[in-house]
Amino acid sequence: MGKSLLRFRRGGRRFAVALLFVVVGGGLWEFQERRELQNVVWMGAPTWETLGPTSFYRVLRNDGYIVGWSDVRINPLWVSYQVRAVPDDTRIGSRPGFRPDWRTLWPVGTDSYSGSGYDRGHMAPNYAIAAVHGRSAQIDTFLMSNMSPQRPNLNRQLWQRLEESVMDHFAPRFEYLQVITGPVFPERFMDNVFNRVGLVEVPEAFYKIIVAPHADAPLALAFIMPQDVRGNEPLADYLVTIDEIEARTGLNFFPRLSPELETVLEGELNTQGWALEEVSKRPGRFR
């Protein structure tokens, strides 16, 4: 009886040490993860207004960008990356092939969208990430966890024009830009639960937030573009406030902003400093 008690106590101590190791190690990992996120997401990674099955996400870190991945919607809820101006003659590598991402709970194959009428729409764009962050980052943009179903007129025209404007027009005006982008789903989950391409839920629209993070007076542009566009509409037609995107997505962007700056940056629609009118009606590369 005494020996059994002694073995139990020794086993208990070993378990306690192992548990302490897991807790401390997990805490250090979480601290390092949060610190790393702060280095790549200006004013903090998005948080959820109300935590629930459709708002919870896991952070998937990639070379050049990060993803807030939903295992319920089988979609990125948000994708964050930073860009800066590059020389006009910048060349990138050949277009990589699409790849499944082993980190997603449900498998999304490279052919999951075949025959659906939807494109595999990049959230972190191929060209911008490749030009700024290099070949390895470009390859990571072809992970299926970076895709969301987009109608061709949106993906190949209006959305492409906005991505092109970010790199060719907005980035040269500022030191660097923080971009957060992602899908917009209907307010009621059950209204859209069966609207899927395979396992992937189909969004009703997409948002893009572009911030020039000046220390004294940050500037922001925000857009929501629906799936049913023709593709040749002016970009300015889809301007919204960041507050509107937060209301439509349930996400809280830039949570470390002061209340005073948040009111101005997220609540006001202000295009001053962006010269949006110069590119709003510019034709896209693919027509």
C-alpha cells in the first residue's frame, strides 16, 4: 500500500511538471504569436464583436500575409498584408499552381470550384505579394486557404482593378499600406448555409480596407463589392466606411486604435489624399 501511494505521488508530480511545461510553453507561444501579429498587422489583428461559431477564426501565418480562417464557413474571414511601392519594371516569377492547405479542418481541393461558375478568388493578391515579399510569398498566395468563390466579372474586372490601383496608384503615394480584405456573408447564417461550392460557403460580397498609417494622421479607404457587378463600374461607387464593414462582418478592425482616432478613421468617408478620381474609372487589365 505504501509503495503504491509513493508511485502515485511520483506520477502526480511528473504530471504536474508536464502540465506546467505545457501551460508555460503555450503561454510563451501565445505571447510570441501575438507579438508577431502586431509586427505585421497595424493596430492589431481583427477581433470579433461577438464570439460565436461563425465569427471564430484561427490565424494561419504565411510568408507575406496572414489569414483569419473559419472552419465553419470554410473561408478566410480576413486576410492581412502590407505593401509598398515597387519599381515599374518589377517582374515576378511564373504563376504557381494552386495547392490545398493541410491546416484547414475540412479539405478544400484545387479543383473544388470546378464547374461551379465561380473563380478561385485570391484574397492576398498574387502580384502585390510577389513584388513586395518575394517568390516564396507568391507561392503561398496559391494556397486554397487564401481563396474565396468570386464571380468572374468581379474577380477578373472590378476586384482586379482595385488590386491594380493599390499597387500602381495608392502605394507610390505613401511609405507603405496596410490592407485587410475578405468576404461578406448574409447576416443570418442559416439563410446562406447551403449556398456552397463543395464545402466552401459562397459570400454575397467582398470588402477591402486600405490604410496609410501615418503616425500623426492615418488615412483610410474602404470598399464593399457585391458578387453581381458587371465589372466596369467606377471604384468610387463601392466606397464605404470601415464602420459599415464592421457591421456587415461582425469584426472589429484595428482594435488598438484610440477612441478618438477610431471615430475619425473608421466612421468617416474621406478620400482626401488618395486621388481616387484618377483611377476610379480606369479600365482593367482583363476585359
